[in-house]
Amino acid sequence: MIVERVFPAVSWLKSYNRVQFGQDATAAFIVTMLLIPQSLAYAMLAGVPPEVGLYSSILPLVLYALFGTSTSLSVGPVAVASLMTATSLAAIAEQGTASYLTGAITLALLSGAMLLVMGVMKLGMITNLLSHSVISGFISASGIIIALSQVKHILGVQAHGDNVVTQLLSMMSNIAQFNSMTFVVGVSVLMFLLLARRYAKRCLVWLKIPETYAASLSKTAPILGVLGSLSLVYVYDLQTYGVAITGNIPAGLPHFGFSLPSLELFKNLVLPALMISIIGYVESISVGKTLGAKRREKVQPNQELIGLGSANIASGLSGGFPVTGGFSRSVVNFDAGAVTQLAGVMTAIGIMIASLVLTPVLFFLPKATLAATIIVAVMTLIDFSILKKTWFFSRSDFYAVLATVVITLLFGVEVGVASGVGLSVLLHLSRTSRPHVAEVGLIEGSEHFRNVKRYDVKTAANLLCLRPDESLFFVNAAFLEDSILESINQRPAITHVVIQCSAVNDIDFSALEMLESLNTELQAANISLSLSEVKGPVMDSLEFSGFLQHLSGKVFLSQYQAFKTLANG
């Protein structure tokens, strides 16, 4: 059991068979076809040499297969993490230099170490601190920045910037560099990929290919875009017309090594690495849980931290940059029939073969093709329907999402992710600081108590019964105290206050001090304070603190018992 907990792969290896091998091999072939152009494209987005994208898609897949708990998640370079890598390194080193690549490797190592530590400390619940709506807004805004950052490769111009304003101004100032041949290549590939996304599956089904395989094969259209545009550049010598190409990609496998970063580099990258870790983990665990639910498999959050941490450390040790579970690849992996993480290991082998054999062929690959691949891939990230949904459901959520989107677009992903995390925490604190506190009364003919504003209930003039629908801690303790004192000031006939604790799961020291102060204040006004329906752990805390010895009222087993005892008494 201990071995399986540390190495989840052991559980499926024990019962592995030929049928599963065939399914995994098929999925691995399809995902490899998708991952080759994606790895090259995301390397360009991150600002590292193209072969680094391939290196980041080999060993991380193997390590995640050993330590990860999702059978479908495909780990490797992804759009948001690649953009965050480029943004983090922009102020530290110039793209194309050894210092820049060292920074990217350091980010992977730091990110991996942080994820591992969080996994060992069982901090998988970290995702609960991030609002889903806020993160959705951040990812959508990041998708726009990513897509816009690739337009320069479609136009054939030089541009820079980490937000929409600087990117647009930079492209406009350099529009004189516009290259019509590059534009034709880029737009052609872009249109092909968009049409393939919509019609490829239908065409494959029409060719009598089973629908299950047709759906997966249709996702490998980028490899056809690569081969087609590459052939055109080679045959018609388009680089002489100004079409930028990838150029020489060194053949071979990654070189393994480790060197401690300088203290200055560590200080510059530790915060960006933390942000990349959090966003990458949230994205990965969301995909893993979504796909896992379809197979009724449980994805372990804490073990996923260890799996992703190991994958990132493996990426850094093999000269790669930060990786995480990719949505599009994982869905393709799932739809193609992958049943275990051996599909990921086979995919890694496929990328190894590509690194050894195919890199000379990719010499003539246009950068505009990779840009088109990125643009189409990130279109799935852009979904602003969350704004409409939150507008009608929760205005506080809406404003938090809108603020995250605007901040990310105007100030870049680093500020955007920080604001997203901050707004998520503020949103949570805002809600818990003003919990729903209902005055309750007895429904005639029953022992049930409900909100006096929603039901026709029986109350007593001398009795105030309040039910806080939240645990009591430092953020909301004062709010509950104010609610009780305000009600008492408005109703002089009250002689008993009962706090129904059915929704209170915990009480911290600040809340305890509030209750002690409230008890003293009410006692001075000849009003007793009682509690009802107190849960065991909360009761243990109150008894241990000595609070119950000074309580002016009683602790009742049920709210009904409290009402019958104190009403009109």
C-alpha cells in the first residue's frame, strides 16, 4: 500500500495486459503527432530554442507516469505557462542568450521544488483558495495576450510587450516591416487549422474511419499544417522572400545536468516560479478531475502536486522549461483511448525519436506556422461567458472576474495572476466576514426552525434565536456580535439570546474572545446567552477553554429544547 501511494503506477502495472497496450499505443501515436508541433510552438512562445520544447516533452511525461494519479493527463509545455515563462525572464535576460535559457531551466526547477514541497505538506487544498471564476477570467485574458503576441509572426514584423497595449503599439510602430509572403503562409495555415477543427472529423467519418478515432485524428491537423507549409518553403525557397524559418534544430537527446542558480537569479525568479506553479497546478488538476470523472477514477490532489513537481524537476534537469497538464493534449489522449500512463511513456519515446530523426526536416518550418498553431490552440482558452454568468448570479464574482481580465490585459500575466490570487482571497474573506445570520422561529406542528423572513413561524418576544451560517473566526466574529447587539437594542423585551450552532464547524480564539465579551456584556444587561446544537469538536474547544463555566445561559441539545425552555420564561 505504501509503495502504491508513492508510485501510483504500480496499481495499474500489476494488471496491465495486451489490450491496454494496444489502446495506449494508439493514443500515444496520435498525441505524439499533436505534441511535436505544439512543443516547437510553445518553445517559441517561451522564447527558448525549439529543441527545448521537445526536451520538455520527454522526461516529464515519464516522471508524471510514475507519480501522477490521472490515467489521461498529458504533461508538457502549455500556452499559459510558456507565456508566463517569457514574461518572467524578459527583464532578466535577452532571448537567445545562454542566460535566458538558464533562467527558463531555473524556473522549471524552482517550480518543481515548490510543487513537491506542497505535495509533501499535503497542500492540495490550495485550489480551494482560488475562485474558479477569477482563474477563468485570468486564463481567458492570457489567451488573448498569447494570441496577440503571435500576430507579429503572421505579419512578419518585430514586436514586443507583455500586455495588449504594448504589443499593439509595438506592432503598429513596426508595420512597415510587413511581409506579404509571410502573411500568406501564416493566414493559410491558420485557415486550414480552423477549417480542420470544424470539418476534419466529418471528413474522416465520411472516409469510413470509426468516429472515436476520427475525433482524435482530427486534432492532429497541426502536423499536416507543419508538413504542408514546410514543403512550400523548401520547394519555392520562400525564405529568400523574407519568410522567417525555424532554422537548424540540433538533433539528439537532452543533456542532463544541474547547477545551483545564483542568489540574484533565485531572488528574481522565486515569485514567478510560485505563480507558475499555482496556475499550472490549478489548470492540471481541473483537467485531471474532469477526465477522471468520466471514468470514475479519483485524482489525488496531494499526489498530483508530487507528480507535477517531479515532472518539472525532470524538465529542468533535462534542459527544459516549466510544464503542466495540457487541456487539448489530455482530451486527445483520453478520446484516443489511453487507459494508463504508459501512453505518456510511449509518447515520450515518440518525441525522443523525433528529436533524433526529424529535426533536420524541420529546418524549413516557417515561424508563421507555429504562430498559427498557437493562436488556434489558445482559442479554446478564451471564454468570456463567465462574465455573463457571474453578472446574473453574483455581482461580487462578476466584478472580481472583470477586474482580473482588465488588469491582465493592461498590465500583463504576472500582475494578472497576482491580482487573480489576491481577488480570490479577498472574495472569500468578504463573504465569510459578513456571513448569513438568520433569526429563526419554530414552524408550528414541528420541531424545525426556519428563517423568520422566509417562513410563517412562531417566535417569543423575550427570546432572540440567531443561526450564523458559517464557522466563527476572526474575520466574522465582530459581525455576529454587532448583529446580536443591534437586535437587542431594537427590542428591549429580550431576556434570552440563543445562538443556534448547527452550521458552526469551528471556532477560533478571536471568536472565543468575542463570545466571552458578548456573554459579559449581555449578563450586565440581565440577558442570558445560550447555545444550541453545538457540534462535538466545537464543544470540546469551548470546554477546554473554560468558556462554558462562565456562560450565563445553557448549552441545549436542540434548538427546540431551547425554545421550549426559554420562551416567555
